[in-house]
Amino acid sequence: MSRFTSAASELAEQGWTIINDFLSSQAVFALFNEAQQLWDTGHYKNAGIGRGSEYTVREDVRNDHIFWLNEQTPTDAQVRYWEVIEQLQLELNRELFLSLDSFEAHYAVYPPGAFYLKHTDRFTDSDERLISSTLYLNPDWDIKYGGQLRLYTAEECVDVLPMAGTCVLFRSDIFFHEVRPATQLRFSLTGWFRRRSLRVI
Ligand code: OGA
Ligand code: MN
């Protein structure tokens, strides 16, 4: 048993799960400060959709801003995050018989009013992304601020509040989801567990 065994089995059974206290509150706060500092110093770019030559900024679909992390050069604030992601990846491989072998992640900022319309996280030309993961960073998020992640599960919608330390995991290929507009700056760290895809030869 590891601390992620029950989350991994829930993910296997229902395709999504929520982990509270994914990191210590100090570790989440360090990420929050870093995300905020990068925002204050203009380091984010407008998020787009699609990948490679297909990449386009579509502010009618999403109008958040992102900053990609570099796993090779983690900052002090990121070290613990990458360690825990590694533990989670091992547990997902073990429990779900997956072959996840890499992870890509970016900070995202949604200014007041920003949104991301209903979508899935799988690109049409790539099946590498298997599991989506979002860790929320805002301390003291109030339900009246909005900004929920709305996950369209089989039976109903599940609304996840973007509160510091909450991490939501779901299958990238099948779950439609959207980010509802908020009245406050909303900070998160989103990433995808990937497998190597079979190339056409
Ligand atoms: C995404 C996304 C969810 C969130 O970046 O693809 O759906 O709650 N993010 O920030
Ligand atoms: Mn998404």
C-alpha cells in the first residue's frame, strides 16, 4: 500500500478521482508563490489548442495563460511536486497496469472572467496523454468566486473547487470537462501522464 493506492483503484474503477492534500500546505504555497511571481513578471503565454503545427490561440475556446515547467531544471518550489508525481506514476502503473513513462506540466492562470469551454485533453493526432492531473494552488478559495472544474462523468456533473492542495485526476481521453469563469485570479498546475505511442512506420 502506498498513499496513492486507493486513489489509483478509484481511478481504475470510475475513471476519475480527487486527492486532497496532494502536497503539504507549505509545498503548495511555494508553488503558488512561484506561479504568482511568474505571472507578475510577465512569463506566461496565451494558451492555445492543438499541438505542433496545429497549435492555435482560440480565445473563444480558452483564454487562460500558461507557463510550461522544465522537469530537467526544477526550481526549489517544484522539487517536491516532481517527487510526488513520480510516486503517483509508479502507483498508477502498478495498479492500472499502465506504461506511463513521462509527464508534462504547466502552470495556468485564469484572470477574472477567463474560462475553458467543454473539451477533452486528448489531441486528435496523438494518444500519448492518458491521465490528466490538476493541482489547485489558491489558498482560501471561496465557493462564491466560481472557477470550478466541471467534470462530465457518466451520471452527472462533478464540480471541483480550485482550492489549494486539491488534486483531480481523470482519464484524458474520455472525460469532457470545462473551467467555469471565476471572479478572482485562479492558479493551478496541470499536467499529463503520458505513454510512448506507437509510431506509424
Ligand atoms: C486544461 C484543463 C482544468 C483546470 O488545462 O486542459 O482542463 O481546472 N484545466 O484548470
Ligand atoms: Mn482540460
